[in-house]
Amino acid sequence: MYEALEEVRACALNCHKCVLGKTRNNLVFSDGIPNSKLMLIGEAPGYNEDMQGKPFVGRAGQLLDKIFESVGLSREKDVYICNTVKCRPPENRDPLPEEKAACRSFLDKQIEILKPRLILLCGKVALTSFLPDLTVGITKVRGQWFDGPYGSKMMPIFHPSYLLRNPSHNPGSPKALMWEDIKKIKQAYEALNK
Ligand code: URA
């Protein structure tokens, strides 16, 4: 599995299918454990990720780690983390459809190799990449399980950057809803090991 992922990473490193490869500092391929039953797919690398070559290492990433830790999960032992695109879009804009399309084969390979049982679609870019026919936004579908590739279950969740912009903990707030979702995720993850 490790070798297969390394091969995909090597291909991504040499990829020039879109313009993002020209402006990025580092390829941001993945972090976390590769044999995980749990995969999180984010949007795209930001400044810190581009500088360090790892996904979710800035403020949003620190919050994501705290969310996982709140239910005893961690990227060191439970989660494989990657993004819909592997190179940073300039000025942190959303990746363009052609950039997502150019990068899609790498993401599909990561999924094919790992065959995660649970996939978290973190934010609207990841959501629309996998459930493009939905007519409602992430607020309506977060916390629900959908059928995913290779018999997996996929759950859309709020992006931690959105939670940073909405800090309230009141009932019904994005942070309160995220707390419900992460508990559901932990339950499903534990059920896999029974
Ligand atoms: N936001 C993302 O969606 N991915 C990252 O890697 C960092 C921030």
C-alpha cells in the first residue's frame, strides 16, 4: 500500500496538467496514517500547507485536530487526510473545475489504494466533487451518510475555516452541529472495529 501511494505521489509531483503546479512551493499530497479506515478530503492547500507540504497544518488544521481529539481520534493513528487538489490555488481561491478535474485521478487513486470505509467530505468543494447532483448546500446535508466509492460511507461536514468564522457554541450553531457530527463519526468508526 505504501509503495502504491508513493507511486501516485511521484506522479503528482511531476504533474503539469493544470497551472497550479507552476506557482506552488510544495506538493501537498497527504498526512495521517495510510492504512486508515477513515479518510478526510478537504478543499485545497493554503499558505501554511504549501510551505510545509502537509494538509491542514494552519489554523483550520489545528481546529480540525482539536475536533478529532475531542472524541479520541488523531491523524497519527486514525485518519488519512488529503485534499481535492494537491497544489495551492493562488490567493487561496477555490480550485477551478478544470483544476479539480486535472487532479481528480490522484484523489481517485488514493481512494482506490486505501479503500477507506468512511470518507469525510470537508467543506463544499469536497462535497460537490463527490455529490455533484445535490441541489442543497452543505448545511442541509452535513452529518448524513451517503453511499461512496468501494462500498464506503461518505459524510459531508463543515470545513474548519467556516467554524473559525462562526465561533458561537449555541445550540444549532455550526460548531454545535460539528460536535454532533464528530460523535456520529466516532460511533461509526468504532462500529467498524467490532
Ligand atoms: N483547507 C483545506 O481544505 N485543506 C488544507 O489542507 C488546508 C486548509
